[in-house]
Amino acid sequence: MAEMISDILLAVGALAAAAFCLLLSLRLKRFASLDRGVGGAIAVLSAQVEDLTRTLARAEDGAKISADLLNELTERAEKTSRQLEYMLAATQDIPVKDEPAKAEPPSTFVRHEGAGT
């Protein structure tokens, strides 16, 4: 009789273990599925990382092009500024036609004693 009880308990334990394994198998399939679960989340995140990497590369290329263009325009502006300064300096030596040329002393800066020290 004790053998029969132990056999029944062993069979019940084996059935419980089989049910537990079946439940774990179903949960694991759902967990790793590509449509839902962690597998799907990993696939989506991987695709997003690739998209962001491509977008970042395009943004870096655009920034480099913009920086190069800005440097070129800055150099042109500085060159034009120097040319305008030279032209303006050259026009100050030309006498006005309506007025006779006056020989005025050039204006000078004089520092007074005790001021600004």
C-alpha cells in the first residue's frame, strides 16, 4: 500500500513538473517572440539605433559643409572689409572740388595730466 501511495505521489509530481515545464515553455516563447515581448523590443530598438546613426552621420556632414562655407564667407568678408578700409582711407586725401584745399593740421590726441590714470 505504501508503494502505491508513493507511485501516485510520484505520478502527481511528474504531472505537475510537466505542467510547469509547459507553462515555462509558453512564457519563454512569448518572451522571445519578435512580434511581442523582449525580442520585438530589441528588434525595434536596433532599427532605431541604425536610423539614428545614419541621421547623425548626415547631420555631421551637413555641419562640416556649413562650417566650411561659413569660414569661406568670413574670409571673403574680412578681405572686403580691408579693401573698404583702404578705399575709405584713399578718399580722405582727395580735396573737395567746391571748396579750395585747406591746409589744416591733422587732429591729434592729447592726454591731460592726471586724467585716466
